[in-house]
Amino acid sequence: MNRQELYREVQDMLGRVPEWLKRMPDEVVFSFWSLYRGFDLSETAIPNKYKELIGLAVSGATRCKYCTFFHTEAARMFGATDQEIHEAAAMGGLTMMASTFINAEQIDYEAFKKETQEIVAYVKQKQAQNGNRRPQQQPRA
């Protein structure tokens, strides 16, 4: 595939060829488009709405305003509600907060893995006892 063929394909799928894509060097643009078309734009095991919500959470964590805007609009296009968008953004922030703290504290990774596995086993056991319901929040004092 040459650049003009790639541009025709992009035009057909997106309605235009974004300027930033035109600026990509040949060594990058063909691989990028192949991955983007084959993964982000395609139906995969993860529905598109959820892929875009993941992209939004990552965008917030990496502080990329371009990606944040893109993934927010794409998530909406695939049916995400404002509440789902807010929760994805909050999940990105929560993950970054915990990650920053755990890494700064240099928590032992093997101990972390063991604790996490014990927590998962406990929650699964509790769910089984409660008919597979999610853990309930405790009332606030």
C-alpha cells in the first residue's frame, strides 16, 4: 500500500484524513494505521465503547488533551453516557493516585501480589455467599 491508497482508505473510514496522520513519517504511518484500523476501529473482544473509555482513562493519566478529547467523543459516538465518561475519568485518576503512592512507597511487589490474591479470593467467597452480588458499600457514618 502506498500513501495515496492509505489516504483513500482513511478517507473512506473517517470521512477525511487528519492533518496529524499526514505528518507521520512513512516508517510509522502504515504500521500505525494498520493497528488503529485493526484494533481501535474494529469490533474485538472488548466492545468499542469500553475501548474508548479505557482510552479516556489513559489519556487523563498521560495528560494528553488531544487523546482525551478524541476518546471522549469516540466513547460518546459508541454510546457512552456522561456518567460512564465521568467514571472512566475518575478510574484513571484513582489508578494514578494509587500507583503514584505505591511506587513512591516502594511497596514490595511480591507482598502486594499476595495481598491482592487474598483480597480477590475473599471477595469471590463473599459474593458466592451473597448470590454473586457485588460487594456493598458500607453506610457512611
